Amino acid sequence: MSSVTSFILGALAALALGGLAWAAVALRRRLVQSERARRVAADELNRRLSELFSLQELSYVLSESLELDRIAEQVVRYTMRFVDARGALVALATDGPDDVRTLRVAGAEGTLASLRGETVAADDPGLVARSVGNDRLELVDSAESGPTRLMGTLGAVSAAAVPLRAHGVVVGSLVVTEPRSGAFPAEDVRLLSTVATHTAIVLANARFFDMIRRAKEQWETAFDALSEGIAVVDDSGRIRRANLALAALLGDTVAAIIGQELGPALMGQGDGLGELLAAARRNERPLPLVVRSSRMGRTLRVNCARIPSATREQSVVVLIEDVTDEQVMEAHLIQSEKLAAVGQLVSGVAHELNNPLTSIAGLSEFLLEQKDLGPKDRGHLRVIHEQADRAGRIVGNLLTFARKGPAEQALVDLNDVIQRTLVLMSYDLKLKDIAIEKNLAADLPAVLGDRHALQQVMLNLLTNAAHAAAAHRPVRPPTIEVGTWSDDRVHVRVADSGAGIPDDVVPHLFTPFFTTKELGSGTGLGLSITYSIVESHGGRIALERPVDRGAVFLVDLPPADADALAGEASAAAAAAAPVPPPVKRTILLVDDDPAVRRMVKALFGREGHLVEVARNPAQALDMARARRYDLILADMQASARGELFVEVLVSANPGLRERTLVATSDIRAATEETLARLGLRYVRKPFNLRDLLDEAARVWAAERLS
């Protein structure tokens, strides 16, 4: 082989070896770069996996609670771990007073832990409040310019703030400060954005759940606070929801009545609710059903309406009201209106009845005092007088029933009233062979009231007791027990040996016009008048039903106060003063009834007095101005110049007030108020001769003392 050939071959070999080395170097460089890329990718994958696992762990933690503060605390704790920061906080947006929006630090850790629970206004210039108005994460690095203000006086050199926004609503802000690496790398910024998104959704859902929970609690509170029973019933009429009022009405717990059929639960057999519920399911508006529950013994008003639903279920909400007491009140109101009408009628008719009764009773009494009457004529006159007096008492009872307050105020000894009433009834009690057992307290305090009205109370109670005892004679001897005693009130007890009062009568005992007697034997006003009188005197009346016998009525009244006792003592001292010899008096009579004028003239004429009669109230005013009268006896109904005559009289001549006596059939409270305002005495029609003479004597005695 030649030397040239060898050189060429050597050169080629060298070139081959050099190419291989270069290729090996290039290959090695590529392998190193590939390894680096693989390692970067592996590191990135590991970071992403770590982030994924961290977010998954945070999701598990956040799913454990729906409490906003608990969620905020967990987010802060995990965020500090994820990004290795020195401080973090979550501020939640809240609506303060007057709808002023504020931020409350619900969770804070590390260097920001002292801010937990603090609030800041939404318009605060710090980073915490400012981030709420941003759309994206804000990074702050102020190493050269100094700390950036977070909120209040607290600042940070390096911070990241991201708004918590979900469903288009900002719920707060996530702020992280002072990363240990000195700055926030891109991967930490990305992680913060992801954490903020998850946190915002969880917080929004928790807030929505809290709103629903509070709304549900408020609804249930209102549902159970209603005094009316409410039930939601399904298609079969069974209770699916119920409030406390319905459970109380049914006498059970809410849990126990769920699933029961509403109709039978309320009404028992034959509930009658089927048609009402059916009408509601047809989306009609049925009228409320008022029905008596045989199961509960109460009157119920039931109303219902269909609950709109997207499904085929036709649930109905039912409102149940117990209107038993309401119906009783309505009945009382209707009864009161009836009684008011009766009272107006009675007051209007009383004047027309009492004028003739006054003349009949007065003139018959006047004639009975004549010495030359024969026995037969005297008997006829006595019947006339007794019947007139009876008619007067009937009218008086009706007037007492129509009035609202006691007619007179004086000290009354109830023992004396009872004794006098028993004397009045003695003939009837003896005829019926009824024994009276008295247990009257010796030191019984006086009461303040109308003696005649209180005697009416005793008469009614004793008369009823006598009827009951006499009707039960075959069983036991007829007996009436009457007793009095006192503590802080004055008590009267009237008991009889009768058969007692049946259960069905008790609720109507004091109802006007209710009577168990045969037609024509009673008006049904006795106990109602008694109740009205006792109540008007500030007292109470009650019924007791002993097991062994009869009925017991208990009356208690307040005792008279010290002022009333002192006034009575003064009046007694005045009455004990020496009485001067009879004086001839001049009397002016103002009454449009001729019979009354005749009776009054006869009465006072017999006593030696002169009675002048005015033809009308206008003439009476002229006569009163023209001369002095010792007594002016005027009818309450007399009018002059469109006003009451007596009012015009005393207004024009105040000095006549002490010498004016008013005769009235109207004893309503308004009439008494008028007479009290004018300071006038009065006598009731029909009056007997002695009553009229006594009242006239009081007028003259008062004038003499003054």
C-alpha cells in the first residue's frame, strides 16, 4: 500500500472518529436537556398534584361545616400552609345598621390574628376593603416604599388580596401577607385564585343555607306563635304539618297528631269537613264553616285554601279558630242591645204609666184615711190601692232592670233590710209553713247604697228560696237559712231546702227573661235584676250547689268607707234637732197631668198648705219670679224654651235650688247625673203620700238649717 493511500485512509479514520465524538457530545447534550425538561415537568406535575390534593383536602374540610366563621378559619389556616405565608385573613361582607355595608374579619392567623372579629367599612382605603371592589387578585410589594396599609393602622410589605366572588355576588376578601420566600411565585398566585374561587362558592352556599335556615325558623316561630290552629293536610285529609295551637286544641303533642285525619280529630263522628276540603282542592274559596265539635264541646270556625303545587298533590292549609268565647260575647252583645232597647222603651213608657199610678195610689190612700168610710167601700179602696202599688212595683222593677247604677247612696244595714223583708214576707212564709233559720252577725258593718234596691235583692232571693223549698216539701221540711258575716267585705248567704238547680239551668240563671216557671207565673227578671243591682253596688253574687240539698246564693258587698259614716252621723245629728211647730207653706206645682195635680192639692191641702198650679212651664217661670214659694214641685219631663224646666228655673234663679223637688219616673243614669249636676232633690213616681210628705219635709228642714 502506498504512502498516499495510507494517508488518505488515516485521514478518513480520523474524520470518522471526530464525527463520532461530536455526535456523542451532541447526544449527551440532548440527553441532559431532555432530563432537565423531564425533571421540570415532573416537578410541575408534582406541584399540580400537590395543589390538587391540597384543594381536595380543603374541600373535605370545608364540607364539614356550614358555619361562616368556621369556614373562614379553615380557609385561613390551609392558605397559610399552601403558600407558606406569615399571615392571612378572610373578611366577610355584612349588612350593618341602615343597610351600611361593612367587612368583618371572620378568620385570621399568624401576624394578622389580632384582627379577628374586627370590622372595617366597605369604603376603607386599605387593601382589605379595596380588594372587594376588584375583579381579580391584587399583588402588593412595597419593600422600597414602605408597608402597604391593610386595614386600620396595620400594614404589610408584601401581600396578595383576592375578592371572594360567587354567583356574581362578592361575599368577602382573602388576604395573605408576608410570604416566607419574600415574594409570591406565579404558582402561589394561581393557587390563591383557585382557593378563593372554591372558598367563595362554599361561603355563598353557606350564606344561602343560613338565610334559608333563618327564614325557616322565623316561619316556624310565626307558625307556632299563632293562636289559631293551622294544619296542612294531604289528599286523604291527613295532617302533614301542624302548629302548637292545633295540638293544644286537640289536647296532644304536634308529633302525636301528625298522620291523623283532621276531620275526626276535630269533630269526632260526622266531621262535615269533607265538602269544605273538596271545594278548596277545586281552587274555590269556600265560606268558613262554623260548627260545634261534639268531641271537644267547643264551637269552631274552619277555613281552608289550596296550596299551589307543581305536582299533582293537592295539599290544603286549614285554619281552625275556637270561637266559643267569641260567640258567647256576641250573644251577650246582642242581648245587651236588646236590653238597651228594652231600657229605652221602659224609660219612655214609665212616665206614662207612673202618672196615672201616682194619682190612683195617692188618692186611694187619701180616701182610706177618711173616717166615715164603710167597711165595703174601704175594702174596695184597699184593693185599688194595693193593685196600684203592685203595678208601681212592676214598673219599678223594669226601671231597676233598665238602669245601670244605684239610685240613692246612703248607709244601709243589711241585717235590718233582711229583717224587714222577712216581715214583709211573713204572711206568705207562714201560709207555706216555711221555717226561717237566721244567723245574723251582731256587728255587721253598714254598706253604702240604695236601700230600696238592696231590699229588692233580698226580696228576690228569699222569694225564690221560698218557692224552691215549698215545691220540695214531700222530700224534706221546707226551710230557708239566712246568714250574714263580714271580713274585708260584707257577706249575705241565702240557702233553701229545695231540689236544687239543674245543670242546664245554671248557665242561664242570671239571663233576663229566662224562667223555669209556668207561663204567667214569672217574668224571668228577678235574678237578672238582682245581679244588676249587686254589680252596680260594687258587689258579687254567686251560686253554690250543696251535694245534699237545695241551692245557696252568696252575695258580698264592700263596706261603707269612713267618709260615708261621718256624713251619716252629721245627718243624724241634724235630724235630731228640735222640730218647729207646723207652718203653713205655699207650694208651686208644675205637672201636666190633671189627676196628679188633684192628688197633690188634696194631700198638701189636708196638711193646711196652699198649692198653686201652673198651667204650663212658661207660666211657672213667671210665677216663680213674681213671688216666693216654700216648695216648687216639678215634673222632670216639663220643658221650657226647649230645655228642661228645672234646668231653666235654677239657672235663672239659683236661690230656688234648695226649695225645688223634682218628681220623676225616669231613673236612668243620665237623669241622675242631670239632677246631681243641678243639685236638686227628687222623688220617684209613683210616690205614696208619706214619701212625698217626707221629701217635702226634708226640703224645708234643709232650708231651715241653711
